[in-house]
Amino acid sequence: MSFKVAGLHIAVIVATMAFAVVANAKTISLVGFGDSLMAGYQLPPGDGFPEKLQAALTAKGVDVSIANAGVSGDTTAGGLARIDWSVPDGTDGVILELGGNDALRGIPPEESEKNLDQIIARLKERGVAVLLVGMLAPPNMGGDYAGRFNSIYAKLAQKHGVALYPFFLDGVALDAGLKLEDGMHPNSKGIDVMVEKMEPAITQFLGTISTVKN
């Protein structure tokens, strides 16, 4: 009888501990912070990258919420100016995608790097995890510019010890059928490709974020 009672006590303790973990679990809160590529330029509501990524993760049982903080036309300077209020308190992680408009405007890569450096530093100071998303300079900017611009993302990821996804438009940039008529922005099918290609990196990134309230 005493053995059964002891076993019952242990079972109760284990069940209580399990309940406590479940009760303390929380939805992972992410923010997709970027430019028109993140905002979902000219796409129907719900077809933007953050929305489709959240739907794909939710379908696999991942408890995550991804807010869309993309602003069409935004540069790294613009992102730096709004980073503090665009990422609310309580955010667990940021998918940081900026720089494409800098390259299109010929902004010196050193300036873009400095802005991104400060954005990452501010987020880290707040305890917000960062997944840095890289961009590539357009070919018409020339080899020297491309070499200086394309390397800034890997350098920043290494400097700050943050995760890096090398190229946001991987699988889409060279496929006209996955882009809008402007030849620059992804259409809905293009977003699907981007989500599929990036999902493993996002899943790995989520694994570095605590899902238990302190």
C-alpha cells in the first residue's frame, strides 16, 4: 500500500510540473522588419511574407505570431529611425530585412553597414533575438559596389553573433514568373517560394528563442 501511495505522489508531482510548463508556455512573438519585400508590395491582404510564413509554421504546430513591420521604400537609415517604436516591447525576435533600397539608390555600403549595425545593437540591448536577412546589389551597380555591399551581412552576423539568411529573394530573383510586372517584387507564388526556402532557417532561429515565460 505504501508503494502505491508513493507512486501516486510521484505521478501527481510529475503531472503538476507538466501542467506548470504548459501554463507558462507562450506564443513566440516575431516582427518582420524591412522594406517593400517584407511589406508585401501590391499583394492581396494576407499574401505578404510574414503572413504566409506564420500560416506555414502554424500548420506545422508552431505557436508563433509574426507582425508585419515592412515599409515600402524604406532604407537602412529609415529603419534605424523607426526601430525602437516599430518593434514593441515583448517581441521575442526580429527578422531583419533591409538594404535593397540602399543599393538601388547607390548609398555607400559603409553607411548601410553602419545603420544595420546600430539596428542590431539596439535590438540586442533589448534582449530581442535577430535573424539578419541579406540582400544582393543589382548588377548595374558594378563589381566594386557589389563586392562592398554584398559582404556587409556576413560581417555583421559574425560581429554580433546573430543568425544569417544570405539572400531574401533566393529562388525568386531570376524567375520572372515569380515576380510582379516591375521585375523586382515577388508575386504571391514568389512569396510561397521564399517561405518554403526560408522556413528551415526560421525554424532553427525559433529554436534559439525561449518559449517559457520567466
